[in-house]
Amino acid sequence: MNNRNSGIISEIEVTAKLLGLKPASVCTLSGTSGSFYKRAIDGQRFWPETVEKLRENMQQLIKNRTK
């Protein structure tokens, strides 16, 4: 795993586990491409703004699911 993306990969995986979804589904529901997760694992670079928006949207997904 590429250290550059290890943080966001872990966050996606934790969110997926909490929601009972696949990591690619979490990415899609969070407003990024379903291939974002695979590209992160492959070490692709992302704009910091994209990663931050993904984090915000994942938090919102968790909030919405726990209501």
C-alpha cells in the first residue's frame, strides 16, 4: 500500500465496514468515482480538496445512517 494514500484508504474501509458497503460503493455515494478506491490503492495522487470532500461526505453518510 502506498503511504501517500494509506490514510484515506483506511478511512474508506472503516466507513464501508460501518455502513455494510463495499469501499467502491462508499466512494460513489460520497461523490467520487467508484474507481477512486482502486486508484488510491494503486498510488494515484489526488487533489487535497477531493480527499477532503470525500471525507466530509463519508462523515455525512455515517451521520445519515445512524439517525
